[in-house]
Amino acid sequence: MLLASDSIAEKPTASIPSACGGWAETAAAYRFLAQDELDWRDILAPHCQS
């Protein structure tokens, strides 16, 4: 089973709904991105560390 993040990584130029492929995955992606404490640097940090 692919996670929403895996689906988005496979289709980086697609819209979130198109990349996620289903309502549950799309809703989860939007909930994740809507977090007030989340910053784009938090998302990029693991990539930079590796």
C-alpha cells in the first residue's frame, strides 16, 4: 500500500488530489499540510540531512 507521501513523490507535478488517487489519502495530505506548526523547512530537513 502506498502512503500519500509516496504517491506525491511519484507524481511531483500533479495536483494533490491527482497524486493521491483517493479521497482518504487526499484528505490526509491536506490535514498534514494545514498544520500551523508545520513549516516547509520541517518537510525539507530530512532530505537535507541525507
